[in-house]
Amino acid sequence: MVSAATACVVLVLWVLGSAQQDPYIKASLELQGAVDHGGQLFRINCAGCHGLAGQGLVGPQLQGVSNQLKDPVLVHQIISGETPPMPSFEIEPQSMADLLAYLHTLS
């Protein structure tokens, strides 16, 4: 019988592997993000659920999220819609790079 910890490790490795193959994720990660624009995107699209400072409201807190998840996994999480009630959210790769740069400041 597979333990829950083993299943979690396998799931993370699978998501990370598939995320690194995704052309959108790859394009987003190759760009330099602008923190200011990422902050604007966050306030418009994310703060309603995650809080203005990423402290969490309806959605989980995002403070320190970039220390917990690798960038390909973060982008996959944002665009996939796999964790309801969060919808899938795919923006231009440069805007995703900006949002990711902002998320790195929430530690």
C-alpha cells in the first residue's frame, strides 16, 4: 500500500515534470518579471481571495509561497484551475512573469 507521503511526492514530481514541458510555462519563466506590474495584476485579480498582502482570505495565504513551491509549479497552479474555487487564469507570458516576480516579494 502506498503511503500518503509517497503519493504526495509522486504527485509533486509529476506536476513539476509536466509544468516544465508546458510551452506557456516555459515562455513565462524565460522572461524577466516587473514587480510593480505584477503587484497591479495581483491587486486586480488575486487580492479579492488571497488578501492585499497575500495574507489569505477565501484563498490560502501566499506569503512565502515562492519559498514553498518552485516557479513552474506556481505558474501551473495559477493557470490550471485544478484547485477550486480558484479558476484557471492564463495571461500573457510577460504578465505571468510580472505576477511571479511580485509573488516572490510576498515572503
